Amino acid sequence: MCDITAVLTVDLLAQVLDWLHDSRDLKSCRLVSRAFLQAERMHRRAIRPLRLGPLPVLLRRYVGSLQSLDLSSCPSLDDSALSLSIPCPNNLLSVSLSRATGVTWRGLEVLASVCPRIEAIDISHCVGFGDREAAAVAKACWLKELRIDKCLNVTDVGLAKVAVGCSRLEKLGIKWCFEISEIGIDLLVKKCLELRELDISYLKVGNESLRSIASLSKLEDLALVGCEYIDDEGLYFLSNGNCSLQSIDISRCENVTSVGLTTLAEGQQRLRKINAGNCSPVLTSTFVSKLCTLGDTLIILKLDKLQLLASALEIVGKNCRNLLEIGLSKCNGVNDEGISWLVEGCTNLSTIDLTCCLLVTDKSLLSIAACCRGVKCLRLESCVLISEKGLDQIASCCMDLKEIDLTDCNVNDNALKCLSRCSELLVLKIGLCSGVSDIGLSFIGTNCSKLLELDLYRCTAITDDGLAAISNGCKRLKKLNLCYCNQISDTGLAHLQLEELSDLELRGMVRITSSGITAMAMGCRSLTQLDLKRCYSIDDAGMWALAQYTENLRQLTISYCTVTGLGLCHILGSLRCLQDVKMVHLSWVSIEGFELALRASCGKLKKVKLLGKLQDVLSSELLQTLQARGCRIRWVNKPLVFKG
């Protein structure tokens, strides 16, 4: 029998691989054909290992083609490990070190020296990153993109180093860098004239910073979320500046009013995306009318939590006909009449967010179904007046629907029967819907095989049979929320044989035991996040099973479980990828048990949640070691109780 891969060139095989988006398909090709394996070696551009162990082998395999390396999921990453991870010579253009709390200026200097042409670095959420580390990054003179969000020790000095050394920067994220002031922003603007995207969200900067930023002639995307010292004057500077903004996010800027928004709309005629949620409580007709001038360009408009009249939506519908996304979450005044006018004009809408729009009824859904047949995402959380009648029309007309949020909407099995006709559905959220039972889930399991995310939070009528229907029909599930589904037992968990499941929430499921956890762990070996809070019957046997079968687990919550020090020490010491553990009220674990467990995991953990009283009894040397290695400890102020 002729092997077709033997007569195809490597380039053609590489093009075949481009069409394979499922990781399982790619793996199958590598395993059955050496030709495909060779093509992938020459074709692979990016890798994201979950731990450092296999990294040297991967780097040797892809050394000629690799351009992007994401180490954000690797625990215990420090300067030494980083130096060993970066091959020399290499073609790396992008490296992500997000949350790599063990990396300091020494490792970053090595990175800059062995990757002379590197263009993108992400080192956000690194608590130890400060001015000296910023100076090391500044040696990467070809850098075009840098993210240092929530690097709390960076000051104007560090930003100045970056601005001087990386004058080619086009994208910069300094969100939550609270020590950066208007002085740093002013110097940045003077040195980095190529900036196209800038995120200064939550910085304590004011209007003078916007006056400086307005001079950036190439700036297109600006995020100012939660900048409490910015007001209408700052938006005036932007309106009259040299920049030609295409996207602006001023959500949660509480001092911005409709006056400033109107000025911005007048001056920035190329805006394609506006997020003004949680700003001015009331939108004036003047601002809404100014949106008309953006009708040809505006594609995303988010006005969450603002006061809107139906007439405002009528103006938007008539004049902003190219809108693809509208955000009206928690907007007072949004009703069926306004939605009808909106969708009659904006027929290309693909995402509609009506979360907590309490006046919306089935009439709105009928209007959406009639006018926006290409809608892909509907967010209807807490729209308590909708029913299966409206959802039936959505399912009949919007066959390309991929995401729908019906949390707290009181929908029932008939509604799920209707929605099951949407065979392209990827995300379904029906938490707090007590009318949903196994019957409804059987419809979803039978017809929605592409489902990736399912939220059943507090769907208390669901039993083991419903979970079996989902597990048998939705084999591609990656995220599943079963919190407080108290009728599900170990039998139901045994049905969870989902190879791709990565995020599982089982909080408050009082009927499950370690036997169920063992069966689930054996069938869901790709788990990276697991929540077992208030699962009172989970003991050491469950911890041993997780340690044996879920080696990629990165985030674990076991608060209130009946785990002892032995089980805690075993799981924290065994799981090589574990980075985030919440273990409050583990009453069967002694002080010595906590000490041994934390020492066993030292160097891996990045976040820990513990009872505050333990701060006084745990070894100060241990706590200092954890913090020195970049672990953030959150202390919860509750009584300390031991039963063991």
C-alpha cells in the first residue's frame, strides 16, 4: 500500500498541518508518519510546556523553526532554569514569562543577550519585577511589545530605562503598575514614538498624561480602565491631539461624563471600538447623536451600567449599521422597544450583551432572531422575563450561535430542547436554573457535541444520569461547573471520562467522596484547575488519586476537605505543575502538617490561601522562603480549629 506522505514535500505536509487545529489530530499525525513528524519539526513556531522537565528535548526538536516560547505555566522557573531553557543560537521572537516570580534581572539579561532579535516579552504579574529588571529588559533594543502588568515594584525610573533602551516599542502594557506617575508617562511618550497600543489602566495619572499621550501620532489603541484622576479635560486633549485612535477603553473612569465622551467622538473620527461602561451614569442625547458621525467605522460599542433610553438605541440602530458587538450589561432603561430599534438597523451584530437588563422579554429575542441571524454570542444572565418561546426562535433562526449565557433566567428543559438545535454551540451557561433536569441535559448531550464549556452552577435537579448524558455526548468539554449540584454522587463522577477537560468545579457537592474523585481523575487526566471546596467527604485517598493521575494540575482548592497532613504533604510534593493552592479550614491538618507540606512544594507555588492565625504559628523562616521565591500568601481572618 502506497504511503501518500512519502511523495509529498515537507512544505506541502506543513500546509496540511496548518489545517489541523485540534491538538489530538496533530499528535496522531506525528505518531503515524515520520514525514509528518519531520514536517512539524520544521514548521512548529510556538510551544507552551506545562513543566520544565521536557523542555530541553522540545527545544532541540524545534530549534530551527521555533519563534515563540511560552513558559508562563512552568512552576519553579528561575534565572538558572531560564538560562538553560533558551537555546543559543535561536530564532525566538517572543517569550512569555508571565507569573514567573523566580526570574530576576540576571535571567532577563541572559534572555536579552541570547535573543538579540527578540520582539515581544510578557513578564506581567511578577511580584519581584522592579526597576533593575526593567533595566535588563531595556537591553533588548529590538523589542516591539512589552507587558509588565501588575509588576508593582516598577517606578518611573524603570519605565525610563525601558523607554530609552526600547525606542522601537509599538505595544506596551503597564496596567496596575501603581508606582508609575505622570513623569514616567511623559518620558515614555517622548522616547517611544512608534507606540500603537498603550494600556495604563488603574494608574494614578491624570489629564496631563493624556495631554502627552495625545501627541503620539501612531497611537491606535488606548486603555484607561479605572483611571480615577482622568476626567473630561483629559478626553478633550485626546480629541485635539495628533493620535488617530481606533480603540479606546475608558470603562470605570468615574469622573468622565457625557460631555467628555461627546468631545472624544467629535475629535476621533476613526474610532472602531468604544468601551465607556461604568462611566457617566446617564448618557445624554448629544453624545448619542455624535455616535452618528462614527457610523461607518464603529464596530464595538460597550455602554455597560449606563442609563439608556429606548430613543438612544434607536439612534444607534439607524446610524451605526456596521456594529458587530454591543454591550448593554446592567443598563437601566433597556427594553424591548429599544432592542427592536437597535437590531433593525444593526443586522450584522454577532455579540449582544443584555446581562441584567430586567425589562427584556421574549419580544427582544424575537427581534434578534428576525434581524440578526448571524449572531454568535448572546449574554442574557438574569433576564428573568424570557422563556422557551423566545429561545425557540433564537434556535430556529440563529443556527450559528456559539455562546449563550442564561444564568439565573429560570429556563427549563423545553428551553434546552430548543437550544439543542444549535449544533455549533460551544459555550452554554445555565447556572441557577432550577427548572433544568436530566431531560434537558440529554437533549444537549445528544445534539451539541462541539460544546467546550458548560456551567450548571446550582442546577439542583440534575442527577448522575444527566451528567452521564453530557459526558457521553460532549467529549470535547474543557470547562465544567457542577458547584452545589447536590444530587450528583460518586456514580456521576465516574461518568466523567473527558480527555480534554481542564477546568472542573465541584464546590459544595456533599455527596461525592474520594472514590468519585479517583474515578474522575482516571478519566480526566488533562485537568489543570480543580475546585473541591466544601466537599466534606474528600480525604487523603482523593489526594493520592489526584497526585497519581492529574500530573498537570496547576490550581487546586481543597478548603474544608477532611484531608490530613499526610495527604496534603503528598499532593503538594508530588504535583510538579501545581502553582496555586487554597487550603482554608483544613481542620485535620496540624501545624507540623502545614509546615511539611509547604516545604515539599517550596519553589513551585506562586499563590497560597491560608488561615490568618497560621501566620503566628508557622515558621517565620518558611514564610520568608516562600515569599522570597515569589509566592504570594493570602491570609484569611477566620478562627483556627484543629481536630486531628
